[in-house]
Amino acid sequence: MKFTLSWLKDHLETDATLDQIVEKLTALGLEVEGVEDRSKELKPFRVAHVVSAEKHPDADKLRVLVVDTGTETLQVVCGAPNARAGLKGVFAPEGAYIPGSDITLKKGVIRGVESNGMMCSERELKLSEEHNGIIELPEDAPVGVAYADYAGLGDPVIDISLTPDRADCAGVRGIARDLAAAGLGRLKPLTDGLLNAEPVKGAFPSPLGVANERTDACPLFVGRVIRGVKNGPSPKWLQDKLVAIGLRPISALVDITNYLTFDAARPLHVFDADKVKGGIVVRMARPGERLKALNGKEYDLDGEMTVIADHERAESLAGIVGGEDTGCTETTVNVFVEAAFFDPVRTAQTGRRLGIDSDARYRFERGVDPAAVVSGMERATRLILEICGGEASDLVIAGEEPQWRRTLTLRPGRVAALGGVAVPRDEQTRILIDLGCEIAGEDVDGTLRVVPPSWRADIHGEADLVEEVLRIHGFDAIPATPLPRESVLTRPALSTKQRRVGLAKRTLAVRGLSEAVTWSFMAGPVAELFGGVGEGLTLVNPISADLDVMRPSILGNLIQAAGRNADRGYADAGLFEVGPAFRKPSPDGQDIVAAGIRAGNAVPRHWAEKARGVDAFDAKADAMAVLEAAGAPVTNLQVTTDAPGWYHPGRSGVLRLGPTVMARFGEIHPTVLATLGVKGPVVGFEVFLDAVPLPKKKGGTARPLVQLSPFQPLERDFAFVVGKDVEADKLIRAAKGADKALVKDVTVFDVYQGTNVDEGKKSVALSVTLQPTERTLTEPEIEAIGQKIVAAVAKATGGSLRS
């Protein structure tokens, strides 16, 4: 958001210096990104008069000019095609720095003719990209005057960065209001000069009517006809304001709408009334309908887009861009002026779908002031009548002002409790009133009833009111208070749960996954694929229309990130993120999850090894590694097959410790991948770090000593025939439980169904590692342990040793 210092002073009566204003803006949360004072850069440049222009004696395309700079007459060699006697332009003397060319002028000789300084083009002064000729000024331009002062470029331009919630500060008046509340001046009323929004009495009924077919997309539409206008160039003061912030003046009518867009965050549109067929209709676009826009492009519309139409066709995209067919030109005599309130979400979706960025869309999708539609129309009417002349009709109003009024409560003591600084009650009241709030009353206990202004849709509760008081009072007024020291002994900076986050990240990085940091939000349709959104988790003011809910799972964002990588030629991806997932809007409804995905090939093509796609066991191994690093008793975990619906049934699982879900893993369901537009295979896992039990402290926190055995371990293989539905995990647990002292490890190395195995059965082969610690085992002892293993497996699964 850019504005000039003088523009700010149109709304703010202040004696503050530029430095004080810049410092206060940043303190108020309106971070200043830069201040451009072009008067310093353009100081050497002067308005000059070309006294004569003769052909260069040794070059056909060059001319020798005699230039009057106001203080002296100099000879200048110039190659511009429009260089001629009598022209007034911009002269740069010897020693001047030319910003557009990045050169410093020196006296020179061009084809044998001395040249002192130069006549400048717009590009050389960084005014535009125009460089086909030198700047031509009006005949009444005063010779010798500094060009920056003449062109209105001596006014410092302030550029601030706006957060999406401060839509009111997308206009200069909102910025002035904040500064006035902070004590840097007085906010001028909307009756002063250019700010005058007093109603204009209509001289005749509007010949164009308005029909609003979709009040959900456009709750309020206000219009009027102004006849007999003269649409020429806008006044110099208006052009100067627009040029200073980087806008190109077009015509008086268009410049007025652009001016009000930046001045009051009130976008408007002006139609050539003589080109409108029948009347104005607010409706949804018809499938297959097309619009030729003012930006020179043509767009295909659909039934989800709001348009302003006449009785024959769509004439503009609501809140985004106007149409070329009813655009105003120099021949325009009668105009229809539009001011409306459009649905922010629909506006954002339409602009994003068509790829249109405009100043109007920027403001409508953040939420313009719903109570300023009529007053915006009145300001526009007064400016048009003053600059272009004409006669205004009565207002035509379709719909009604959206309900914005809400009453909040503020306990004055909460400012100190939440913000750490005591602000006097009277000061709190003053700040809120200066920001536009209404104090509707006071309860017996001193609680204030506060009605936020219509332009502050971001204020929803008591904490927001506290923030406003603290912001205006000054965040730097909050004292720095050290935390209380409860013990003389140093305590660890991180708790066990906090350390687990770092351990999980390190473990997954070591396993070859790359860390991703995605939004804690996602699109509602994507969230539905991962269990849906709990009540209260839809964002009231999302930073983007497609990031409107809190994410129920991290996997959705990671899968989409893998898809974007695949679209750019990186199909094999491994990504992880450790962060929150949300079930409900309360502290216990947020889970810290270590989630990850693998896509494409687990083993790439290679001459020595066959390529292999990722599978559920890759995801399970990742999940088990994270759980082990977090201190979970991985040997006691059970595997069940009740993974949620975004995993592939039969190719997924849940790791449990008793009834507690520790992790989920598996192949992502093909339907989910198809909906997200991602090609499989993709596998994923989710580890719930908060579910991992904290270690029990017995005799200190040191780890137990490692028990190493001097005796050789033994491996014995067993093949069991069990039912085909028996999980391999049951066999492993039974074999480990046969002799916990000697059986150190059990793994599955073969599963077989087919010939020599009965129907409905399968053969599962186990490799059992025995580790003696006291002495070498004898053959009878080894045989006895083998029998115990067979008996334990038979008891747990009903299986038998395969013969």
C-alpha cells in the first residue's frame, strides 16, 4: 500500500515529521517497507525550453539544440525524434546522475559538436518505460523550476506492508485514523473539501434500473446516472497523486475511481450509460459466457462467477475488473456509477481462477466497509460533478446493508492480565472511540459493552479489543519482566516432549526424507479427504480462499507438495513435517504429529539392482524409527488393520500400545491421490508424539548399562503353517515370549501359499536369534528352547511346525 505524505495530510491534521510518522506506523503494526523521496533523486533536473533545433552537420538522426535552462543557455546534442524548437522538456546538467540509465553526465563531443547535459525521456527519470522521445511539458511550464516540484514528485512516498486482517488500511483514511488514535494528529471529518461525503440531491430519476438476482453474492448495490459529463484529462493534483504511487492517469472518470480506491478503500466502477442495454443486472455468469475486459484480455466465465450485466450480456466481473464494451472514453457523455458490496470469498475465487490481480479485487476479497457503500457513492458523485460537470440522478439501491453490528464485552482489567501493562480505563475508552468503536454501555461490574466499527471485521472478541488498546498505547510500553526463578538449580531448557520433536526430525532426515514446512491450513475439500473438519476449525478470515480450514492431517499438504515436485520432473520424493494437526478448537484438540510421505520409487533404476516402488513397509519402517527415537516401547506395539479411510485397505495398519494409537501408516488410497491430482504410488505415516508415554523415573534418568555377551549368538529357523488370516506379528510375539532371556530377535524371512500347503493356510518362516549370556548352550538346551518356541506359537496362533 503506497501513499504520499501530502495525501496522508488530506485526512490527518498533524505537525509530525516524516520520520515520526514512519516510526509510529511501524509501531502500530503497519510495517513501513520503504520511503521514497524522489525530490532528492531528481534534484538536478530542471524544466527547460528548446530555443532552436538545427540538424547535426555530421549525423542525419541527431539535432543540435540550444536550451534555455532558466539560468543559462547551453548547447545540447539530442537524438530524440520529437526534439524541436519551442518544446519544453526536462534538462539534466553536467554532473547529474541519470537514475534510469545509471550514468553520471559529463561534458562531451558528439560527432565533432560539443554537448552540455541532455534532454531526458521518461525512462531515464524512471517515470515509465517510455523512451521513444524526450519528455514534452505543457507550454505554460515555468522554465528553470525544479522538475520534481513541477511534476509533484517532491512528495515523499511511503510504502507499508499490510496483513490480510487490516483491510481498512488499504485506504489512506484508515492509516490516518490509526495515527490519529496514536496521538499524531486529528482525523479530519468527512465534510472537508475532497473528503466531502454529504448526500447529493438527485435532479431526475435514474433512467437505468438495477435488478439484483443474487443478494448472497452482492448484498448491496448502489448506482446512479450522471448525465452531461465531459471526460477529459483529470486535474493536475489528481494526476500527481496517482503518478506518485505508480498509477498511470487515464481520464478524469477512471482517475476518480482509482483515487477513491486508494483514498478510502472504496472501489467503484463507471459505465458508459449510453452503451448499457436496457438496465443493470447483478447475476451469476452463464456457462460459456465471455467477457472482454479493460485489461485487453478476454475471459471464459462460469456459473460460480458474479457479473454486472445489462439485459444482453455481462459487462464487468463484480469486484475485479470492468468490461471493454461499456468502458468510458473521451466521447462519453452519460455515465452510470456503481458502488457495491461483493462477497469476499467468491471475489477471491473468481480472481484466482481467472488469474486476475487488480486493486479492486485486493480490497474486496479482504472485506471492504459494508456501511460505506452509499457514502462512497456520494463522494464519487461530488468529485465527478466538480471535475467533469454534469447532473446526477437519484440513487438506485438494490439489496440492503449487510448486518455488521455486534456487541462485545471488555473487562478493563484484562488489558493488564493479557498484555502485561496497566492502561488507565479512560485511556482505553479514548483509544477505542478514536478507532471508531462505540461504547454502548457499562455493566455494574465495570465491564464495557463495545460495538466495533463497520470497517473492522477482524475484531471478534475481548482479546481483539485488548490487542487494539495495547497496539495504540504502544507495544514498546510493555515492560520487560524476567521469568520467576523457582530454583537455584539450572533446569533443562526443553522438556521431554519438546526434545522428541527434534529427535523425530533428526531420525527422519537420517532416513533420507527432506523436511517440509507447510501451512497449518488447507482447503476444505482437501480436509474432507482426511477425516473432515471439526466444528470451530473453519477460519473466519483466511489468508487465502483455498486455505480456509485448520488441517486435520499433515499428509494432505505433503502429498500436494510431492505432486508439485512431480509436475516439475522430480517424481521420487520423500518429505516429512513435524507439527500440529487439529481435531477441535481447544488445547486438547491439537496433536503434535510427525508425518511423512514417500512417492515414486524406493529403489531407483540401476544396473545392479531392480527398481522398486514404495510400499506400506517403507512407511511402517519410518514410523517405527520415529517411535523408537521418541522412547516408545516398540517391542510391545501391536499392529492392527483399522487404518482410516485415506489409507489403502489391506495395505495399511495402525501401531497401538494397548488401546492407545501411536501411529498410522500405509499406502495412500488411490481415490485420495486422484482427487489431489497426484500419481501414485504414495505411502505415508503419522506418528502421534504426544501419545508416546513419558519414561518412568526409577533411580535417576541415566540409561541402563549395555549388557554385552562374550558368547556367540545362534540362529535357528522355524516354518509354521497357520491360517491365512493370522498376522505375522502374532507369531513374532509368541516366539519372543517363549524365553525372554535367550530370545533376542525374531524376524520373518518367508511367507508362502500354494503347493504342499493346505487351502486356507500359509507358511510363515521365522529366523530366531538366541543370545546366551552365562555359558555356551548345549544341543539339548537348544533343542528344548526350540520346543518351547514351537509350543508358544502353537498356543498363540493354532499353527504347527511345517514338515
